[in-house]
Amino acid sequence: MITKERAAPTRSRKLAALAGGTLISLLLGAVAAPVKLEFAPAPVDNPLKGLVPYVSASEKERFPQSMEFRYFSLQSLLKGPAKLDWSPIEKTLQLVGGRGHQLILRIYCEYPEHGDEVPEFLKRAGVKVTVWKDEEGAKCYNPDYRNPVMRKALVDFIAAFGKKYDGDPRIAYITAGLLGAWGEWHNYPHDELWAPKEVQREVMDAYEKAFTKTKVLMRYPAGPKTYWHAANNERPFGYHDDSFCWATLDTGRDDDDWFFEPSMKSAGATEKWRTQPIGGELRPELWKKSFTAQRHKRDQGFVKCVERMHATWLMDTGLFDAEYALSAERKAIAMKEVARMGYELHISQAEWNDGELSLTVENRGVAPFYYDWGVEIQQAGVALSTVPVGWKLSQVLPGKPVGWKVKIDQSAAYRLQVRNPMKGGKPLRFANKEQGEGWLRIEME
């Protein structure tokens, strides 16, 4: 028989044991074991990367994409001094955005075979237009870029363009355009009609001042000694190679020194990809047989070019137009090779330690994500639990894992998301097996 006097110590021992167990649990909870997260390829239509069709392409739905491209003539936008009509761009943004895509655009003053695209008021003000035919017989209308009226119109237009659209999430990238045939910054073979370096610098100065958020890309890398182009290697611009896979890689031949890679080398711009995007267009001669087993003999190798140039996006008509066949085999090859483009962000480890969650993020791609979209994190299953973070996506470079940390309550699971700032735009999805359509779920147990 147990007396009351003996029962009390027994209850005390039970309470002490319970308290000790609680203390042990709390101590263990403060140091949770790291959790490894499994890699899985992200979708090829992740935002701001991959292959890009023209807005007018007839079979855009055949291959996944997150962006579309369109040219606009200066004449369609600039109707007079300080008289601007943005409706052509706005209509396109509405159309493209309705498909959940973002727009890449270029504005030009001349486009072979498209007729005279120079704004009428500039010609009335004395801007001369020279008419000539290119090597293929296409009629070209070349404005006098040296004319002070033309120069002022270009600078003023860029200022208004930036005021209207800089930072607009509906626009992915802008290729500088405005000068040369197709806005490609050359008038070959009539180099005497090309804009002098002074004019080029004025245009670049205007872009640099007007666009501090939206990324602008130049056609040609140029250093201080580049003959036809003013130096842009130290300016905050990316580049677009519009002869991708055709005239991209350095062949070592003097006749090919105009190719993209040797141009990057001579301009001292080979590291530009770390902060500025590299884009372009697959050369039209390659469209018919790209991503097949019988590629054009001039094809320099899609994956090799992507990896060497750190390419993020490329226009391509071969996969998006009914004129070109797209077999299941060709699509499968394209899906695999296009996956090498741009960023590929993988959360490889998560650890909660004493009130702080630490994440390790790796970039398995060839380029950064160039915009610092907002990252959101929540305790899974807890309403209104989003915790503000200041993580910079643009700082996660290939081959250099980055640690993200945030003060947050301990939880059995967390949810992580990068929200596309464009309404209806595709969210950035991590290269994780745990990635859902929008949120990445991180199980801590």
C-alpha cells in the first residue's frame, strides 16, 4: 500500500520527467537536420528564357514559350515632334499578355522591302532618304542619320519611350534598333550611309538614361578600337546575335572575325553575360533542319553555341511556323536542347536553425535570371504568413551556390514562390521535384 506521503514524490518525479522531456524537445527543435531537395528540370517555358516566336507566327502553340517578338516602325509610333502614338505597342502587349507571355520588341527606321518607313514630318523638315537595293534586290530607304533633325528626333523618342515603358513587366527585353537596316546597326554594303559613331553614342546615351530597369540589347559588341561601331563594352547593355549558330563561334579565320564570339573577345565583353542578357535569332537558313539529325552543314551546334555565349533567349521560326514540319522526334530534341538556355535555379538544401531558415540555391543553367522579381516564402498551411525577404535572383550565377536566410518560425513545411510581376504571366518555377505549378513546397521532416 502506498501512502499519500509517498505518492507526492512520485508525482514530482513525473512532472520533472515531463519538464525534462519538453526541454529536450525544445533543444532538439532548435537544431533541425538539413533537408536535401531533389533536382528535376524546370519547364522550358519558364519566364524570360527560351525560344521566342514572332507574334505573327502561325503555329505558336506547337512548342512551349514564355515570350513573343515583334518589330515596330518608328513611323507607326512617331507622328510629329512630341506627337506619339503608342497604340501599336499597346495592342500587341494586350494580345501577347492575353496568352500569358511577355514581349520582346525592336523599333526600326528602315526595313528592306517594307517601303519608306521614315516619319513624314522628318522628311518635310529636310531629312534626306537614300534609296538603294541590297544584295538580294530588296529596295532600301536609308535616312540621313547625320542630319541634326533626325538625331534630335531619335534622342527625344527614346526619352519618351523610356518614360512610357521602362520597368513595364509586360516587356521582357528591348533590342536597341532605330539605326540601320532592320534596326541591326549596319547598312552593309553601303557603309557610307551608316550612322557615324557620334550619332551611335547619342542613341546609346539616350537608352542608358531612359531605361534603367528594362534590359536593352545591342546588335554588335564593340570596344574602343572597333571600326564601325562606337564602344559599348562598358555600358549596361546586353547583346543579340542575329546569326546564331551560323556565325557565332570563333573559327580562328580572319575572314570570320565579324562572328559573334570573336567580336565579343575583341570588344572585351566576354563576361557581359554575368549582368546583361545575351539573346538573338537562329539564322533563317537553319530553320528548316534545326533540332533534327540532318542539320545544315553550316550549323555550329545549338547547345555548344548556347553554352559558350551564355544565351538566354533566341527567336526561331522553324519550330513555330506551319511552313516547317515539327515531328515528335524534332520536338523532343528541341525540348532537351532548349532546356540548356538561360537560368535553371535549384533549391538544393534547406535547414532551420534557431529561428532562421537557410536555403542553398544553385544555378544549373548558363546565365543568371536578370531581373530581381520578388521572392515570397510562407509557412505551409498558415494563413497570411508571407515573410518579406530581400533575396536577389540576379546574383545567383552558374556554378556559384548562394545561401538565402530568413528569420521565420519553425514549421513542418514551407512554400516558396517567385511571382511574375505581369498580371497573368507565368511564375518562375524552380528546378525541383517538389515544384508545383506556382509554389515550391519544402518539407522539413
